Amino acid sequence: MEKIGILGAGGQADETESFLKGKEVDFYALTKPYVDENNKKHIDIIIPEEYQRLLPVVAAIGSPTVRKDMVERWAGDKFTTIIAEYAYVDKSSVIGEGSIIAPQAVITTNVEIGKHSIINVAASISHNCKLGNYVTVSPGAHIAGNVELGDGVFVGIGAIISNNIKIANGVVVGAGAVVIRNVDIENSVVVGSPAKIIKQNEGWLSEI
């Protein structure tokens, strides 16, 4: 069985481990304040052992900001892609390295998903969509065809994005929002039906 590492040790990491097939978690890499000295699988992300640095890893963290920070802190350079057994990914679609596709997620034809992105449980992405790096699509969210999401976009649980929509880098789509117009302002937060901008963050979402 292939051994891998997981960057992070929260709920997203637990879920990811639960649907691994043919892989076994060797360690969880964390920043020092969060390392539990009593947990033998916890390691300091800055100082892994040599064999750990050579193992493939995946960043299982919901926040795009924290996920990117952990990937950049990691001393190794091998990343694995996790696709759950009960997810559907059409053969014409491309999934970037380090990404996670959870159970019951559906990714249809000619979809491109960037590096270190997470498509969560029962989310769907329709034809000809293009998602950037470090995107999070939360459980039960649905993205129609020909949608473009920039880097670091966070799509909340149960949100809907209509077809032919473009969303700028770092935008947060609130839970249950219905997006029917382009969102051009980076790091903005949109909520409601139809979704409207309510504020602009300084950067990508850092806390969920």
C-alpha cells in the first residue's frame, strides 16, 4: 500500500483519509503550534524526516489561504491527487496535482481543475468549466457549464453558479448563493439569490 502524507489534521484531513483507496497516511504535517506531541503521526511541517520529505502529499485544508501557505511551507515537492472511488470524473477532464475529489462529486466533460483544489462531497461541475489553483468547492455546490473560477475562489455549501459566469481570484461565494452575473472584483464576498457583493476581503479566505 502506498504511503502518503497529509498537510493538515482537521476535519478535511479526516474526511480525505476516510475515502483513500490503496493509500495509507504516514503522517500529518502541521505548523509547530498545532503539533500534538502525543500523536505519533503529527510532524512539524518545517522539519520532516528525509523519507517523509520524499513521500507524495496532499493538502487537505478547506481554507484556500491556509492550504496555499502549507503547500509553500512543505519541504518536499511530490504531490498526489486523490479521487474518491465513488466520484465521477469524465476521462476528458484534467485534474491538477495535489487536488482532492470527494465521494459523490461529479465532474463532467472537458473540465480543467487547477492544482491543490478541493471538490467536496456531492458537488458538481458541468462541461467546459475552468477552475484555477487552490479553489474550494464545498459540499452540494453546483457549477453549470462554461464557468471560469480564478485562483483561491471559495464556493460555499449548496451554492449555485449559473452557466457562462466568470469569477475573479479570491472571491467567496456564500452558502446557498445563486450567482447569475460575473464577479469581477477580486477577494469580494457575494451572498444571496441573486448573489450580490457585500464586502471585499484583503486576500483569499483564511478562516471557514
